[in-house]
Amino acid sequence: MSLYMPVDPARNRIQLRNLLGKLRDEASHVGLTQADIDPLLAPAEDLLRESMETNDDSDGVALFLPPGADSPTLLPLPFAPPLVAQIDERPWLRPLWRGIEPDGHFYVLSLWGGGAKLHRASRHQIDVIPPGGSRTSLNAVLRADVHIESELNWPTPAADADEDARKPPVIYRSQADIRQKDYVEAGLLRFFRRLDDRVRPLLGEESGPTPLVLAGPTELRRLYHKANSYHHLVDEGVEDSVRRQGTANLHRRAWEIVHPQFAQSRTDALDQFHASPERTAANPGSVLLAGVEGRIDTLFVAEDPVVWGTLDADTHSVHVHAERQHGDIEFLNAATAQTLQTGGTVYVTDAAAVPTEGPVAALLRY
């Protein structure tokens, strides 16, 4: 059983009542009686009510209740999903995937007077990557170089000090002698080369090119570009005035910078779909079979339509039904799950954006 609901204090109770009623109506399709389903829904209803009363940070919730589970799984969502209540062989994924796509991961490296901080982010989330044994403070790394440190215009922080967002982004002392400034710049470049060596192992292995966005004063970003060896460093950076407004604003601005890159991936996949008709499928049954065989590279699927039917795993045959029958699975949900499980990309979209006249289309690996 899968349930999605936007958080709306004025309508939470009536929304929850309607969704639970829909799940009760769906029970007959999977052979459950009202006596069977009521005990299953009771803990889900309690958990949802508690979440609505205590969780003010989420725009929506998703709840999954698999057979035989002692308790449901509740996911606070950073977006408002449509109202959905379904019982199927698999968790209902399309509302969840629509809310987080395009959602490629990216990194944000913040630079400021006291040092640096690395974040791993996605469309809705941003987290600090612990530096471990690495030193990411300019002062700590350059402390042994008394000459360089004496030219840096910031105080030495405590060993466990975090960034002071109110610290002015001044890098150099006022100097008449340009050679002194060049000397400091050389020290900063040495630091950034060391920092680059420490940052690279923290970036991890991703399934594709993962952008790195710099945030901080223009001069520091310019120097880091000179020292950088990471191939996916983005040219545009987050202004220091935005960085100092807090993590939420840093995240918002960084996402604005990388979003076109992820959107381009969808455009490229559409171009491939139209250019390679021999590697495409658009019939729901054919798409599901290709998903089961692990042949889907990219899936375009509409969010709302449903296609019910049966899949014979032994003979790899499918039968589509005009109306849901006992034992049916929903083909589009199953194709979505199979594509994700085999490393494919899924774009859940409006029906008009699917590159065929049907509810689903797939670009195949072979």
C-alpha cells in the first residue's frame, strides 16, 4: 500500500480520510476483505496523524506499508505530491520520482576567509561532507608558513570553529607594493592545490559527470579555478553575498546554476529517442518486458495513467486488461521500478511530454 499526501493543515484530516477510504476500496482487487485491511491501516493512520501534528518542515508525506510489516515506512517529502492511494505488487514510485527529478547530485565548495567547506547536494537536499583528517582551513594548512600567514587578513580560528557567516570577505591587506599581493596570491594557490588534493577523494564515484560549484569571493573562486584538477568544475559560481546568507540560499543559488545541465540530459535523451527508432519501445507491455530484461536506458512515463495486466515471468508474456482484475500489476509502475533497479534513467512527466502518443516510451540499450 502506497499513499501520498501534501501537507495542508486546513485539509489534512479530510485528505487522510479520503485516501484511507480509497485504500479500502482498492483492497478487493488484491483479495483483502475489510476485516483484513482495517488492522493493516490502523498503524498507518496513527503514524500519519502524528506526522501531520509534529512535522512542520515537510511539504508532503509518502507512506509505504508492505505485507507483513510491523509498521509502515513514512517519508517526509520536500515537495507537495498529488493525492495518491494505491495497492500494487510494488511501492508506487511515480509521484516520488516526479518530485525529485531532475535530481542529479552535485557538489558545492564554499570558500571564505577562514577556509573551505564541501557540500553534497541534490535538488531538495544539501549536506556537509565531513572532512575527516583533511585540513580545510587556510590558517591550519599555511600555519607553518609564517611569511604567508602574516599577510592573510583573517584571525586564526579555533580548531573546532565553524564558518562565521558574518565575517567580511576581505582577503588582502591594503598594500602599496603589488609584489606583496602576488606573494600572498602564490600562498593561496599553494593552499588551493592542497585543498584540491583533499577534495578529490571526497567527491566519490558517481554514475555520471557530477558538477562542482564554487561559492565565495570572486578572487578566491578565480584562484581555485587555477588550482583545480576536477574535470566537472562549473564556470559560474555562487556570489559571496549569497553564501553568507546561509545554507538555504547557498543551496537555492547553486541549484539554479546546475539545473540547466540536468535538464540538458533529458533533451539529449529525447534527441537519441527520435534519432534511433530501432532502439525504442512505446507499447506498455513491450516496455515492461524490456524493463524486466534490463534493456531500458531511459524511460519517459506519464504520471497519472494506469495500465493493469499480468506478467508471466517464466514465458515473458504480458496481458493488458481494460479494467483491473484480481492479481493484476500496474505496468507503468513496474516498468519504472525495473528501469531504476537496472541503472536506467526515468523521467516522470505530463502525458504531453512523453515522446509518443501513449503513456510511456523507452529508449533501449539494445
